[in-house]
Amino acid sequence: MWQLSRRANEIQASPIRKLVPYADEARKKGIHVYHLNIGQPDIETPPEFWDAIKTYQQKVLAYGHSQGLASYLKALSGYYHQCGLEISPDEIVVTTGGSEAIVFAFTLICEPGEKIIVFEPFYTNYNGFATMASIELLPLETKAEKGFHLPSREVIEAAIDDDVRGIMICNPNNPTGTLFSYQEMEMLADIARENGLFILSDEVYREFVYEGVHTSIFDIPNVDEFAIMLDSISKRYSACGARVGCLVTKNHKLHQAAVKFGQARLCPPTLEQVGAEAALKLGAPYFEKVMGEYRKRRDIVYEGLMAIKGTVCVKPAGAFYAMAKLPISDSEEFAKFMLSKFSYQNKTVMVAPGPGFYASPNKGSDECRIAYVLNTESLKDAMQILKLGVEAFNSR
Amino acid sequence: MWQLSRRANEIQASPIRKLVPYADEARKKGIHVYHLNIGQPDIETPPEFWDAIKTYQQKVLAYGHSQGLASYLKALSGYYHQCGLEISPDEIVVTTGGSEAIVFAFTLICEPGEKIIVFEPFYTNYNGFATMASIELLPLETKAEKGFHLPSREVIEAAIDDDVRGIMICNPNNPTGTLFSYQEMEMLADIARENGLFILSDEVYREFVYEGVHTSIFDIPNVDEFAIMLDSISKRYSACGARVGCLVTKNHKLHQAAVKFGQARLCPPTLEQVGAEAALKLGAPYFEKVMGEYRKRRDIVYEGLMAIKGTVCVKPAGAFYAMAKLPISDSEEFAKFMLSKFSYQNKTVMVAPGPGFYASPNKGSDECRIAYVLNTESLKDAMQILKLGVEAFNSR
């Protein structure tokens, strides 16, 4: 009686959440925990965002347009123009975070049970979105030794069967920090074009690039029928709690259907769109400052990792993550060890174990994701403690 | 190539949206349109809501807890206690509007293709939520002549087949304004208990009761395993753009799965939970004042409807809607007529045609939903214009 659905039984628990009791335990013992495990930036949300919300003058917090506030859609179009992308307001649907954009995209292009190709390691919440949409993810492996760049065209094409409806890419990548090249994005577009697939391009870290140049799916010619860009202000303006994202497509039929999905759930949050619109006006100078800070952190993390003998990590070029193969046998055990058995000067670090970023079993067990969302001083200290922790773990 | 999914093709366009061009046309001609067509209250969002947001002190708008902010969960539990319901914070999941709560509930209890019984006419967006969750709605008719009260136990039980997983009820009802009795809620609980079904109880209009007493699904004994309450602050505090709702269940396994769904999409909007928490402190005096206003409006609408000869409408006891059977042949045509062919003293009314609230074809064509979300003076005027419009429509 009262059985839950398979979707309810299958949806994954947050792989990081499992470690929370261990972190709580550490704190109870008076140990300071450096959180390198989550992508919650410490950077302040821009004052312009707060000011716009705090001076909002309407007396009734009414339903907004289902597609998004008209002025915000226009502002987004202007922002994309600054990014070199020509996107009109009527090619955008504002969503409740990037999360909703992804669930909408999965649902719009797949029947229940159909598949989307992803490159693993991948952002762990893609699993949950897939369950919500009743679809399957088909993971293709990428390797730490190659900086987690894409497999060859042959490998990708060999994986395409009748149930595959799209290929998902996150550029720059969470969790690996990999910046995919123009050639890689072009290859995916070619494969999609020839095989009638959609490309789902998660570009929420667009500005977070420390070497080279970001390639949007819309930088590639002739993708209008099948390109779907997923975006969010969460990381860009350090406003994760705002829940403002968007879905962008030049496929008119797809856009119309996305708007209808939007109508069904009425509207995305109004106030945060007002804040986001103000943030969009900050333009390039804001990002230069923020990216300067993240670049310093990236360098600290990379140097810290290289100081751990046996680590494999190609210098990450984007986002604010590094996925490192560490000289450890079991990263889940290692993460627990760091929280429950280890401390240095009453401090320890919390990392995200690799397996949470893989759909395939038994992968990523010697990998950890490091999010560099702490100030440079804390980060230096944290990387030193990580090194000592690895040594202690291996000489248990 | 690049076919969309059946879900994308099937999701309904907002039935009211079809009329928007006609309303725009009327406005262009300088005609004032009284909007009786949407459930967007004109009542001001409480100052306490705005103040809490405008004095929010955090510098980073960070991810909140996936289940909802701890302090808001506690405040909700206190609010339910005031409503006579014992709900602990760990029986609640805060959602992005009531919309997300409904999509979660559908997805948690149904495989794709399985069914939920609804009583039509019903809130039109249930159709969209069903498409999003890849489930089917099984509509059972209720009648204007009987005040849209529930069909008999026999009728409901006869509709249950192996694919039915739950029964959805909205009390007080949108679109009919019907307040379902304790006996009706108890009957549904009995049917659910005997047939292993869930009850999905949409109680977003709980306080909007003008005659009699509201019955929550949790007022009925022995429902803990199968009762799911869906709730939202949108109407209660006139904060539709906030997107803060919740799902309540005492079924622990179901709650755990709902939390995992919550983790997948990270969190509901943070700031609006802060505002909602402040609004919850307003307590009974706030509702007394607001409901006094709505009661006056309800009386104006009911009297206005009774002044139209041939109208069938049992006095609605709750929510802020009346679903009236009018002496017209085709309510879609009537709604268009009112916007494009009719005006009185340069004013007209926009109503929501009945068929949008039915899943069965050819139903509701002589019915309209009237939302009483205007001040009393405007509403009196609007009801007078509606009467004249019906007469003009019938003497075309």
C-alpha cells in the first residue's frame, strides 16, 4: 500500500550530504572545517543587486510574466550581446535557477526513458534532474590525465543509439574546471547535426576563465535548430539563493513549448529578477575584479595539489573547481577520515569525493573535487592541511 | 529531426492567454478592462513581508537548505499549530510555489502514465503539472447546480483502476469557491485508505472561508500514511510573485524522497522565505481584516450573478472565485465578445471561460470563472457591466 514511484525511490541523495554528520562532529570537537566541498562562493553578492531589491516600490508582489519580466529579458539580451552572442528576448525563458532550465530541457526533448549523453565526471545534480524528468543519463568517461577533455568523435558516435536525444556539456566544467575548446564544441555540434540530437550547453561559469577563451554553443555556426543553452546568475553574481536562471534556444517550437512549461508553473521569482537585472549592468569591470581573485585562488589550489606527490591534475582553466586524482585508495573514506580522525592546528578540510560525480559504478574513487570558494589565506592553509591529511591517511 | 517530446507537444497553453490579444485590443481602443479572469489579488502584500526582505543583512545570497530555511520551517509548524494542525518542521518541504509542491507530489507517487483523480472543473494548471510529471489526470465531474460538491462514493470508487494512484482535492476550491465539508474530506480519506491511494490536498485558500469551517486533510484521523498537503503563501499573503509553497506529509519515506527532490534543485528562493516568515507572525487579526474585505466582494459578485436571469450559481463559501453557469451558449465566444465587441461607458470585463477548467471535451461551455480580486466599487461596476454584456451577447 502507498508505494512511492520508482522516481521517488531512485532519486539520489546528495552525495555530499552523507558527509555532513562527520563535519558536524568535527565542529563539535572545536575543529575548524575549511569547506572545499561545495560551490557556494564567498564573494559578496553585488550591492547593486541588493539595492534594486531593497528599493523595489511595488506594493503587491504579483505574478510576473511566465517567460520572465520583460525588462529582465531585454537586459539578458543585452548581456549576451556583450558576450558576443546575438540572442533576442524572445529566445529566452527565465527559469527558477539553472536547475529548472535543465529539467525543462530534459523534459522538452525526451520521452520518459530516453537518454542524454553526459561526460563524466559531471555535476552530480544532473542525476536528480534526470530522475525528475524520468530520463536516463548515458555517461562517457573523461580522464584526469587528459585534463578531462572530450573523448574522440568515434567514441561519442559509437554511444549514440535510438534512445539518445541529446548531448549535455558544461563549459567551463563543474566539477573538473576544464575549458572545452572551440574545436571540441564544434565537434559536438557536428555530431548533433548529423545525428539529429540536441546540444544542451550549461554555461553558468562562462566568465570564469583563466586561460584561453570561452566558447558558447552559440559561437558555433548553424546550431539554431538544436542548441539549448542553460544559464544561471547563481555563480556569476554570487547569488545562489536567488534561483534565477534561463533557457535559451533559437528553435522557435522548442521555445514556445518552454514558455508553456513556464506558464504551467506561473512565473520565476519576481524580486530576484529585479536584482539580477541590476547586476547585469555591472558589465566587464565587475568580472575582471572577481576573476582576478579566482585566478589567484586557482593558482593556490593548483600549487597545493602539485605539492602532494603522486597527484594527477591538469591545471584547470575555468570555473572554480579542480578535480584531482590523489594518491589515495578511497576518496569517500579519505573525506570521512579528514573530518573524523584528522586535524592540524585544530583545523581540517572537507572535500567532495569523486564517486559522487560519476554515474558509472566504481569510478572516481581516487579523485576529489576541490571548490576554491575561500579567500586566498584560508585556501593556502587549507591546501597545506590537505597535503598533511593525505600523508596521514596513507600512513594509518 | 529534432523532434520535441510528446510532453512538449501536449502541454497546454494557458487557456486565458488566448484572450490576452483581445484584451490588448480593447485597451488600445481606450476601453478599461476589469480583470475578473485571474487570481492575482489586489490586496497589498503585508508591510512586514517587505520589511523583512528590505532589512535582510547577509552579504551573500547563498544557497539555503534544500528542505527550506530552518527558521521558516519552524515558523510554518507554528502557523499550522494555530490552524489546529500538528505538523512538525520535519514533515514539511518548502517548495518554489505551490506549483513545485504539486509537481513533486505527482512525480513522487506516480510512474509515468499513471493517474490522479481530479474533480472538474479544476485549477487549469493541474494539467500542466501533470504533463511535466508525465502523468494523467482522471476527471470526475461536479455540477454547478449542486455547488460543485463531490460526487458520491460509488461514482468515485467506480473510477478507480490499477493506474490510479491518488485523488486530488482543492479546498476551498479554485475555480468554484466550493468549501468541501468534513464529511466529504472524510469520505475521500476512507476511499484512499481502502484503495491504497494518496490524497493530495491543495489548501492554499485555507483562510478564505466565508461560511462554515475549513477542513484540512490533516483534520481527518488516520491519514498519516497517505495524506499530502500542498500549500502556498501566494494568495494567503498576496505574494504570488514570491514563489514560496510547501509540501506536507507525515509519511516519512515520502518526506525523505521529497527532500531528495529538493536537494536536486538545490533550494527554494531564500529572500522570499525570509519575507514569508515575517508574514506568518501576523496571525489571525490579519486574516480577519482581509477576509472581511473578501466577504464583501463575494457578496457583490453573488448578488451581481443572481441579477443575471438564468444564472446558476450556489453561493460560493470560500476562496475568491465563483464559477457561474450563465445564460450563454459559448463562454469562449462570450469572453471574446466582451473584449472586442462590447463596452459600457468605455469599460468592459474579462472573464475566464469555463472550458479551460475542464479536462473533458465540450464541458463548461456555458460557465465562466469570476475572480473577485478588485475593490468593492470596481467590482459593483464590473458585475453591472457583465449583466449588460450577457444581454448584449444574447441579442446579437
